[in-house]
Amino acid sequence: MSAVAETILNTNTLPQPILRLIPTEKIKVREHNGIIHLIPFKEKPIQSSCPLLGLYSNGKLTVEKHLAWSREDKELENS
């Protein structure tokens, strides 16, 4: 049984004909038994980049703040 080797690369390191086929900025390169796979790779969003992710653990948006935003939205709609 052969080991699987993986690495993540920026797609700009690829030749143009292959680059056109990959819709992401990064790819996972996997080699197994002499076969090389290029897999489009999307990174998970960084939790701090979206305040709405704060409703989950380790987030910055509290339930109270979310409810306050909802009240403000309703007040603006009723104005």
C-alpha cells in the first residue's frame, strides 16, 4: 500500500491550459500510486470576517446584539 501525499498550491503556479479549468484560487495536489490529482480547494471563511458567524461558538455577535439589530430593523420598517 502506497502513502498518499497532499499539498496545497496557488493556481497561479499552474500552466495556463490547466489554470483555465480550475475555478478556485488554490488547488489540492494529491499523489497516490503514481497518479496525480488536482482538486479545486476552497478555504472555509474566517469566522471573524462575518459577524453573523458569531451566533455560533467563539463568535463575536451575541444573541442580545442580534435581537437589538432586529428591533432596529423593525423600527426602520415601521417608520
